[in-house]
Amino acid sequence: MKTPPSRTLFLSGMDVKVYPDSESAAAAAALLIEQAIVDAGGKRGKAVLGLATGTTPKRVYAHLVDRHRAGALSFRDVSTYNLDEYHPIAPNDPPSYHYYMHEHLFKHVDLAPDRAHVLDGTIPEAFAADHAALFERFIEADSGLDAQLLGIGRNGHIGFNEPCDLSPREAVALKTRLVELHPTTKADAAAEFGSLDRVIPKALTLGIATILSARLIIMLATGGHKAEAVAAALRGPMTAQLPASLLAHAAARVIWLLDPAAARGLDGA
Ligand code: F6R
């Protein structure tokens, strides 16, 4: 059942919806993805999704799988592109995002294996730039992303676009590439890898430009540990030190879905 938002805000030109809890925020994200599949399917005969991993979207995928099992949603005419992948990593390694996507979505739905694209953590580093450029070409050839699901890092990263010293104009032009992970990102991944020193320090990530090109950008943030980054991103200014603030560059196409804990820093907004 669809729970309505308990609060709706408009910040830095972006729609922000605060739900009564993380479960209803995740359900709202799943519904937007389902609508994007249906709308794009109706218009072009196919839908192209940008997907995220991490703790936050697990419930979104659970909702989509439930809808599929109920016979209400098919992925037959869907292509997916994931935001990121550690490098180097094997696809069957449990912390890999290939593994995650297989476990949480791909193996449960009727998505064709040759349409489920995840950046390749086994590509030799010397070919990483070529691989990243090819991934972008795949997305373009598929006529671009209809909807991009995002989470936010505690440091404000989107995908693995980490805080950096670029100007906002340079940062919004960033393409898909191999990057070094930020210390906060590595600390947050320690549990997944078993310890901090086992965290793979590099990753392939979709660029900010690629993310911003999506026709709809769904940012889902839940939990009090995200409140500071969420408030800074929504209040602005746009800065590459907080990559999520750069979503304001595509403001009219962005929707933020929050739970009350993640929205805590917006009190008074
Ligand atoms: C994952 C990704 C990351 C996460 C972010 C939040 O594909 O690109 O930007 O969305 O680190 O992760 P969680 O949801 O684990 O807090």
C-alpha cells in the first residue's frame, strides 16, 4: 500500500518528500521505478534504469521483486546500468556489486542477462578508461537513462564520485572512470569487507555528467547518519566537495525521498 509523504519541501529547486519511515520511503522509490518502466515502455517499447547498491536500496529491490512475483511488473523490456563496482574484484566475490545485484534483483526477475550491465571489476587497469568510455556508449546507444536511483554517502558522494577540489562546472562534466575511494567511504565499507585493511581502495564509477543526464533522478536517503550530508546538499551551495549538492544542476529532474531521521537537518527549512 502506498503511504503518502508526511512532508513535502522544495529546496534548491528540487522536490523533497519526507515519508513517515524508511520503509515507506523505499516503497515510494520502488513505485517511481515501476512508473518509469511502464511510462518508458509505453513510449519507446523499453526502459533504461540506472541502479545503485548499498544498504539503502535493498528494500527498493525487495518491493520490485514482490511486484514481479505478483505478476504486476516485468523486466522483459528493461535494460539496467549500475552506478559502480570495486576494482579489481571478481563478480562472484560477495562484496562485489555484481554479486549484490544478482542476489537482490537480477536472479529474481525476468531481466535478460545481456541487458543487466555492471561495470567490470576484472578489466585490467590499463583498459579501465576504455571500458568506462564503452559503458557510456552503451547507455547512449540505449537512448539514455529513464531513471537513475541514487544513495548518498556520509561524505556526500553519489556513485563513487567522491568530494574533490574541482569547480562545480568541472565536476558536473565528470565522465565514467576509475577513482580512488575517500577515507569515509572506505570506513563505511569495512564491515562489508570484514575489516578496513581489506577494503578495495579503487572503484569504477559512473560520472556525475552521466548521472545528471538521466531523465529522472531518484535520491533515496534514510537514517540519521545521512542527515548532515542531506541538509548540506539540499541547502547548497553547489560544490564538488559535496557531490550530491551538484544534483541541483539538474534540479527539475531530481526527487529526494527521505525518512524523518535523514531529514532531521532540514528542520526549519
Ligand atoms: C552504491 C553507491 C553509493 C551508495 C552510498 C550510500 O552503488 O553508488 O554512492 O549509494 O554510499 O550507501 P548506503 O546505502 O550503503 O548507505
